[in-house]
Amino acid sequence: MASLITLAQSLGLAYLSGISLYASVALLGWAARFGWITPPGGLLTGLTNPVIIAISTVLALIEFLATLIPGVASLWETAHTFIRPPAAAVLAVATAWHANPSIVLAAGLLGGGLGLATHLTKLGLRVAVDTSPEPVTNGVVNFAELSVLATLSYLIWHHPVLALVIALLLLILTAILVRVVWRALRNFFTGDWKSLFVPRTGTR
């Protein structure tokens, strides 16, 4: 049971990192500082370091502001394809470091994969949302992401299995949403917007 909890915590943190590495580290650091969660031990002790908290908070703020700007948001997300998945794997391994080697290896492999899947799904959504010329839509997405991050940051340490289940469900729902949004945009720009509301009829 302990191994399952450790793996769930590792993958939960990997999922958060796939959404926003900086905000995840900052939220966990602040939560541990204020006593909302048990301070992470082992290799994760560094998350509670004031310097790490300060750096991650500043980077999270920069990310929040950058992703409000259409065009810049897509570039930012694309660039982080090379940052978030590896970081997700590292944090997953760090979380499971006290467990037996097989759990550590599983955490690294699954954490990296989950971080990549989460990031790519988010990237698809961001690029779709970024077609809107105003920053309101991007702002709504930003606040939605922060809400998910804050909620799961708490649940990972108090109810890790539940947090992982929620994370996987959110990943699936986001992937479905990305497909719907891209289909809507394609139909809109091709002038076939009526197909969004009127079902297609088969031809004989």
C-alpha cells in the first residue's frame, strides 16, 4: 500500500509539472511553509528552501503574464516542451526516492510519460485558445490551471490516489476538449460552422 501511495504522489506531481513546473514548485513550497501539507522529505526538501520558493514564484508570475499575450503564449508553451517533461520525470523520481528501486524506476518512466502527455495536451489547448486576439480567454485558462494546481497540490499529500485519479480524468477531458475546440476552429475558418449545430446526414 505504501508503494502505491508513493507512486500516486510521484505521478500526481508529474502531472502538475506537465501543466506548470514553476507554479507547481512554488505552490508546494508555500503550502509546506504555511503548514498546509507535510513538508516533502528526502530529495524534495529543497522545495521548501526560501530561495527555491522565491525563484519558482517569480518564474510562475512571468509565465502567468506571458501566457496572457496571444502569440507569446504559444511560443512559451512550445519552448517548455523541452523543460516540463524531463522535470516531471525528475520530480517523480525525487518523490519516490525513499522507495525500493523498482518503484523509483517506475515513477521516473511513468512520470516522464505523464508529464509529456499532460504538456502536449495543454499545448494543443493553448495553441487553439491563442487564436483569439483578446487576452480574456487566455486569462480564464490561466486561472483554471491555477485552480487545478492548487487543489491537486493539496490532495497529492493528503489523498494521493484520489489526486491521481482526478488528474487522469482531467487529462482525458482536456484531450477531448482540445479535439472539440480544434474542430470548431477548423469549421469556423472554413465557413462550415453550421456543422457544429446541425448533424451531418449520410448520403446514399
